[in-house]
Amino acid sequence: MTHVVTANCDQCRFTECVTVCPVACFRGDGTRLYIEPDLCVDCGACVPICPVHAIVDSFDLLPDQEVWLETNRTQAKLLPNVRERSTPLATAAQRQAALGY
Amino acid sequence: MMVKVKDGKVTRVEGNPSHPFTQGRLCAKTNHYEERVNHAERVLYPMRRVGPKGAGAFERISWQDALSEISTRWRGIIAEHGPTAILPYSYLGTQGLVNGLTVGDPFFNKLGATVSERTFCDSAACTAYIMTVGPTPGMDPESFQYSKLIILWACNMLSTNAHMWPFVEKAQRNGAKVIVIDPVRTKGAQLADQHIRIKPGTDAALALAMMNVIVNENLVDQDYVDKYTVGYEELKAHVQRYTPEFAAEETGVDAQVIRTLAREYAATQPAAIRIGVGIERSAGGGQLVRALTSLPALVGAWRKTGGGILQLPLWAFPINWAGLHRADLTPPGTRVINQWHLGRALTGELPLDKPVQSLFVYNSNPVVVAPDQAALLKGLSRDDLFTVVSEHFITDTARYADLLLPATTQAEQVDLMFSWGHFYMTHNAQSVEPMGEAVSNSELFRRLAKAMDFDDPFFYRDDEQIMQDSMLWDNPAMAGITMETLRATGYMRLTMPAPEAYAPHAEGNFPTPSGKVELKASMAAGGNFVLPVFRQGSNDHQDGSPVDALPTYHARHESATKTPELAAKFPLSMMSPKSHAFINSNYPNIKRQFAHQGEQFVMISPGDAAQRGIGQNAVVKVHNARGAFTAVARVTDDAMPGVVVAPLGYWVDKTRSHATPAALNPTAFADLGRAPTFSDNLVEVSLA
């Protein structure tokens, strides 16, 4: 089991999460982040810190979010490690407001 | 942990971002502690068994009836058989100086019940450590960030000590080499710079071969050794037999890898070693820790911050153990039963002067954590055994209770905590009122004292007084720390140098009889012993068997060389380490944790699996002469060839064949401290 980054990260990429991850298990490209499930230790530290509630314990995934399990696993294997915080995407504020956070 | 409460109910828990050690993180075990507190299956009222033992059928009764039944039964047993016919059984399912390890000790010591020897965790390691360096805090876990070389030896840090990892990782980012020595390819092993896979139970050969290289290649810090150790010349002669080639044969680690490890360890200072609890769980586990605790002195690792060894931060805390145990109340000579022998003690297989007539279990679930599961279930089924269990849930053990008593969780009680993992005192504030008629352990023992007509006011102290009495407040480590300040902040670091300045043994000052690191241990002369902290404060009936004064390799009890017939039948070595999502037997009944951990499984290497026709996720039977359990096979290189890994904690009633690794685990002791030998265990695996 693992935690996963779900749809809310799209157009945001806030990256607060990478500052608290004890095992540096975030991977990503310029658009969003993913969690490497084989490294995630389920500490949950990243969950409350995400401004758009994008990170979910796999146990809590809704049926329509289940797809993110495999997406995170696949993408994390392909993409580089992200461990430094960076500026959110230009669309982040708007997206955050749209999501109601 | 910060607990969020709404309308008198725990709604959420979070880490505390201001805490320097935990830094806002909890873990896979406790992230959703509210689900434990509010669980629909909590035991909330005293209950009496209505069906056969083990069926788990109970009816609600009043506290008054429960206490009256206990006192009537116990008075009868005491009159007929004497008080030692009553056996308490507990450990650390609940933590804290008020409600944890010692909460029932004064009561049972006063009652004159059999003393329960609780050598669950680190008993061999503690005995070995005390013999070598004395009860020193050792390294500050936070100081690992300043280390240049870190060895995590038998420590699955990301599953069992996750809050320490950031300090290790910081050192690694600053250029330190991180080496994991473990049969299992743990998450930590994957993140380390080097993973040395070692056959279970052979680590002492590796440690002693490191010494062999260090003394023979003149890698010793002679000045440190001369000033701050005793027995060096004898040790030097003694370790000549432990050549890298000898160790390679025993451990499966290449001799050149051993040489390089020894050279790097000696040359890269400050070097740090962190050992895990599982390290002691084989025939020679105690002497292994003697060797590991000797290593830092040989290379002068203690000289600088970030060098030395971390066994348990426990020793940093000035705890009033005598006041917590009250062993002075124990009738002299009271018998002692080791908890690993519970099954045999109940069935009568263990020679006893009189049988156990009543068992009182709290803070523990022995059916899952103790070995010899089949004997234990047989013993618990005895109709003439009066069993009382205080619990949160109807556990595998609670199913056998005649009386079941409701216990509060950490959120429903107040406590004061020392730590097994860092140097901070913690105040466990009460977040909500007890659920139903649940009571804290401290209140349970106040009620029992009253039921047994104890008149000493000591037994009626409130929790506030127990907290006040539990620490040695005038110790320098407690300077500036009061209950008021603890209540205000939730936690306080012991008064000691900051992590960047902490080098307690830069100039010796070891709390041993000689004041030095005892490479040759003077305490060995007294024979094997268990620290009184693990036996209700008692020092009676100690083991006393001979102990090597110099660190010595003892091969496994069960191996191809020592027990070839057994190895022919059961060629695989089994380990049953802690589960990532459980704390021992806590949490397997919580859906979230069970989902994270998965159904009971056994890790097996691809080669071993193929040889047995076992495919990925096949249902297999793991068995030896002691018992069998069924599990799902995880075929993975994370298990090394010849070794299978079955994490523990699963409840019997949630498994396919109503058995867990405890069914196979041996009752034999390690060489020191009567630690268990669960990693010294030959088994076979076949398709179920």
C-alpha cells in the first residue's frame, strides 16, 4: 500500500509535499508530481500539507480515483526525483480556488 | 501526536510540526489512531465468558461483579495454593510511566504472585550493553546527522524507527556512507549506499572478524583504547580465531567485503552504529551486542559527535524504577516465570513447584506474540485456569478470558512518557473521557487493590501523583523540566548537550564498574542475568549460567552444521520481524492497517520458490516440528536465498489456518538476558 498523488495536483504542482517526505519518494515532471510506491512508508506527513488535498492514502481512494494507483506507480518509475520545493504553476491559484481550497 | 477532538470525540490525529525529532510526522501504524479509539469492536464494559474458552462469547456484567468475582477467586486460589499460583502477563501494548510497563508491578509484587520475566525486546541487548558500556544513553539519535559513516545493523528503520531516518538521510546527503546489514532487503537497504546481506544469526562472526581486521591491521585508536578500555590485549588475542575467511563461511558475506567494511569503519570517523531489536534473536544474540558495543571504543568513534553506538535512548531518562516496580513488596524468593514459557507453564510441561491457577493479562496479546502457539492455546483452554484479560478488543488471547475488562486507549488517559527512540519526555494529555466503562490501567489496579483490601495508601495514588513519583526530578537531566512545563508544551528535551555538541564519551566516563569500556566484562563473573526492569524489579532466581567475558561467537541453535537432521527436513531459515503497519499485535483488526499490511504473507526468494513450485501469491504452508501456518507467498529478491520472512502481528482468527509465525517460533533463549531466538528457526515451505 502507499499514498498517491491524485488529480488535484494537475495545474498546481505546489510541491510543499517534497519538503516533508522523509524518504524523498516524490517524482515528477513540469506538470505534476507522483509518489514512488515502493519507497513511500505511509507516514502521511504530506497529506495535510498539500494546499489542494491532492495526496490520498490508497486506503481512502474513491472508486473513480483508483486509477491513480497505477498511474503513480508507472510514472514514478519513469520520472526524476523531486526533492526541492519550487514555484507552483501559474495556474495554481486559480485551480486551488476552483477546487474550493 | 496531536489529537483533534470534536464534541467529545477524537476525530483526527496529527504529528506535531514543532517537535524536533518527529517533525510533524506520525507513521503507518498511528496515522489514524482515531480509528482505534472509536472502533465499533472496542470492549467497553466488563464481560463474563458465556461460551467455551476460545469462542469469544461474552455477556456484559458490572464492574462490581467483575471485581468481586476476581477477588473471590483469587482469595480461594491463594488460600489453597498460595499467591504464586497467580501469574501476571503484560508488556507494552500501552505505553507510559503511569499505564505502561510497570503499572501492575506494585500490585502483583504485594500480592506475592509469580514474577513475570518479560524479555520481549532488547533484553539480551540490554544485558550485553550494560556489561560493556554501562547504562549510558549512548548516541543521541539526532546526532547521526553529523556522522560520516552509519551502520544500521539489523534495524529496519523505515518500518520501526522511521522518525530517525531523516537524521540518517541528512548525513547521507552530506556525504556519509550508509550501510545496512540485514538478511532482508528492507526499504532502508534500498536507500543505503551498501547493503550487506547476512545469514540470520551469524552477525557476531562478522562483528568479530571486523575486530580481527582492526586489531591486526593497526587500525585501532590506541590512545583511546589505552585510556578508556579494559581487556584490550586479551580481546586482541581472542579475536585471532575470527578471521574474515572464518566469518565469510559463517555469514555468507565475502571475506573481502568484511575487510573493506572493517577498514572503512575504522578510518571514517565519526562512525555510528544503530542496532535494532531483532538483532538479539538467535543463540548468540547477546554476545553479538557485546561485540558491537565494543567496536566504537576500538576505533575511537566516541571521540566526536556523531560517533558511537545507539542501542536504546531509554538509559538517558532518570526514571524512578524502584518506585515504579516496588520490588521491596515482593516476598523474598518469589518464583519467576519467563513469559516466553507461558504455553508450557500453563500446560504443565514446564517443571513448576505448583501449577498456575490464574492468569491476568494486560497490555499484551500472548497468543500472537509468544512462541509455542499450540501449547499456549492448549493451556489457555484449561477449564480450571481462571483467566482475566484487560483489553481494547476481543483479541486472540481475550477469547480465552473468563472475565474481560475494558481498557482505555492513550487518548482516554493521562500519562508521562519516556522514549524508546529519542531524548524527549512527553506528556500524554487526556483528550476525551473514557469510552463506555473503560478504565485506565492505573485505575484498574486501584480497583483491584481495593477489591483485595490493600490498605497501603500507595495503591490509591491518583495519576498526577504517580507521574510525580515516576521520575527522579532532581537528576541533572531533568533540570528545568516540571509537570507544568511538560503540560504546557507537550514535550521537553532532557537537559543535556544539544545534538551537535553531544559526545558523552569523548573522554571515557563510562558508567561501568571500571569506568571504562569493558571489552573483557567484569559483570560476566556473576553469570547470565535479566535486568530487573524486565522482571518487575526482582533480582531473585536469576539465570546465572556462565557468560564468556570476551565477545564470543555462538552459532545458531538450529543450523545445517549444528542440527543437520533438522536442517535436512527444514532447510529454510525463518525470520518473523515487525510488520510495517502493525505494532506487534496491535492494529491487525483495524481495516486500514490490515489493508496496508496485506493478508498474512511470507517472503521467499525466487530460487527457493521455484524449487518448490511456488508461484507469486500462491497459498503456502510454512511448517516445522513445532507447528504450521498458512500464508500468501510473496516471491521476491527482498528475501535472500535460504531465508523466508514472515512479519508478525496478525491475529490468529484473521488467518487462513488459524495460526501465525508464533506457531513455529522456538522457546529457546539467546545466550544473554533470556531473549527469544525467533530468527534462529528452521522451517520448510510448501504449497498449501
